[in-house]
Amino acid sequence: MKIVSIVAARPNFMKIAPFCRAVERFNAIAPDSKKVEHILVHTGQHYDDRMSRAFFEELNIPTADINLGIGSGSHAEQVGNTMIAFEKVVRELKPDWVVTIGDVNATCACSITAKKEHVKLAHIEAGLRSGDLDMPEEINRLVTDRLSDLLLVPDRISIANLKREGRADKDIVFAGNIMIDTLEEQRDKAAAFGIPAVIEANRIGGGCKASEFVDDGFAVMTLHRPSNVDDPAILSELVDFAIGEGSAHCPVIWTLHPRTQKQLETFGLWDKVTHAPRLALLNPIGYHELLRLNMGARLMMTDSGGLQEECCVMGTPCLVMRWNTERPVTLRENGGVSTLVGNDVAMIKKMYSEYINLPRHESRPELWDGHTAERMLKAIVEYDR
Ligand code: UD1
């Protein structure tokens, strides 16, 4: 069996690592006739070393067999260029399966291409829904799931979403959260990192001394969604919160996505953040480094999807700077640690004052057990519909 799997952007890398290893383990004991030929395609959507290569090295992901070199661009450019390039790959390789992950532009582009070439399609992280079509990722999820032959879902809420859309039980496999496989595999390695060392190695600004960041005594912030960083008024208010009340109780580590750094510079906010006394401003950091910060943080403030899930398992109280989430299983009302605060600073301040004093509370949704990749691979190799 020949499987082509697709990665494109940072959040895909921690999800493909366990899948690659599951294939290796499967092949180690499978007879020759059953072995899986796994071809990894990187579309090149994320290309900076810190956004891509670093994760391949840290997580021991084999170098991609093919890199499509798509890079940045508008959504139509990214999706269109990926489809054109990936169509050639599919025609040449003629895989039995294409496996797409998550909700980035490449997920959608490669899913459409695979089905137009009559190749079976499996989607890792199927069934997530924010209900918000202003999010490009929601469009990518809807298109990908509609086309997928095999829907590999992380939680029961996602199963219900897919059934509401008319998908049959036979197409859905409840496999768990593949990113948690990576978290469990890498947790001990991450624990060995020192927090001041992470800051020293990655700092690009902020006046707070690295030694002032101690376990349980700092908050972490990450922002990259267009809805938070592309509007100067919104980004400016979020900056004022971060350097004001948001860092009054304890200092804040803010790890910057390239888009966010670019917008801070464009909107004339760069000087303000780089000189803020209670902030450490970092470049995009590595997987272990961020996991280490998550372990020690008193509070996470983020618009990332993956961090909501990692906080849930690590127990870190989490303010989600969005109005909706496709990952409701991580919300406090469902047993998790997160709450939605959008980008309304009054709401953020209100919830901040409550969450900064919450104790850690680990919670592990069903099947987020570190063995998701092997269940996913099994579902693909045993598929007989
Ligand atoms: C993408 C995903 C988003 C995911 C995020 C994680 C889509 C629609 N969005 O958003 O779901 O949460 O990745 O990071 O696919 N840039 C660089 N270097 C890079 C990559 C990007 O400088 O290696 C800059 C460029 O200025 C680029 C901007 O970041 O224009 C945005 O990158 P893009 O890939 O379009 O989307 P993300 O915001 O990263």
C-alpha cells in the first residue's frame, strides 16, 4: 500500500511525527506484501527554519520526500498553487491513499486534488467545527471532511458534528488526538529545559530579566489569527493589555509568530513591545521549549487551536482569545481548562483576574492517550469499504 501524507505549516509537524513512527513500527513486523510505502510531501507553506526545519529535527521527522515550495501568498494563491503542484505528484506516484492533517490551506488543496484524481482520502483531525465561516480554517475543514473517505476524529463532539452533516458511521473512526502522542513522547525531554535558558536563547525584546521567570510565576501569550493581529486597533488594545494589567500580576512571555511581528512593525507598535518592562518577547520557539513553558506557566493566553488541547492535558488555565472554538472538548464547562474571551479587552481583563488564580487542573479527553497514530494507521490499512 502506498500512502502519501501532507504537511504544510507548523501545527502539522507535531501531528505527522507519530504517524511516521507508526508506519515504521507497522513495517517492522508486517510481511513484505503488507508493508506500507509512506511518502511525505511538504507543501512549503511554512518555510522559515524556526517554523519548519526546527520541528523536523526536534521531533525526528524524516526529511520530506518532496517539497512543493509553495511559500506565502493569498489564500487563493496558496490553495491554487498547491493544487497545481500536488496534482503532478499524485499523477506520478499513484498512491492508494492521501492523508491530510488539520485545517490549513494545504489540507484543503491536497484533499480536493486527491479526490479529483480518484485517490482515497483520510483526514486526521476530522469533525472539528467552529461554526465560523470567517475563519479560513473552517472552510478548509468543511471541504476536507466532505471529500474524505475516512474521517479520523479526535473526540465525540466531532463525531456528532459529522453525523449532523449526514456522514455515515462507517466513514468515521474515533481514534483520539494524534498531537497528544507527541506530547507524551516528548514530555520528559521538555521537562529538562530551563525557563531562563529558553528565554535567553530566543529573546528579541522585552525588558524583564530571564531570572524573573520561575515556575508558576509567569503567563505565556501567543497570537497569530488574522482576526487578532491584522487590525491595528485590535492589536494595539491587546498590546496595551499585555504590557499593562496582563503583566501586572506576573511577567509575560510572548512568543511571536512571523505574521504578528510583521504587523507589530507595520502598525508602529514594535518599539512599545520591545521596551515593555514586564515582558519577554521571543522568536517562534521550538516544540520542547513551548511545552516546557506550558508546564511552568500560571496562565496561557492564546488564539492557537493546538495550545488549547495541550493546556487541557497539561492542566494550564487558558484564556482563548477567540469568540468560538472548534475544540469545545477543552473548555472548562466540558471538563477542560479553557474559556473563550475573544479580543474584547474588558472581557479579557475580567477572565484574567479569575484565571490567574486558578489551580492547574489536568484533564484528558477519551483516547487522548498517546496511541492515536497506531489506531489511525490501522484504520487506513484495514479499510475495506
Ligand atoms: C497558518 C494556518 C493556521 C495555523 C498557522 C500556524 C492556514 C489558512 N492557516 O496560518 O491555521 O494556525 O499556520 O502557524 O493555512 N510567514 C513567515 N515565515 C513562514 C511562514 C509564514 O514569515 O515560514 C509569514 C508570512 O508573512 C506569511 C504570514 O506569516 O504571509 C502568514 O503565513 P500563512 O502560511 O499564510 O498563514 P499562518 O498565519 O501562518
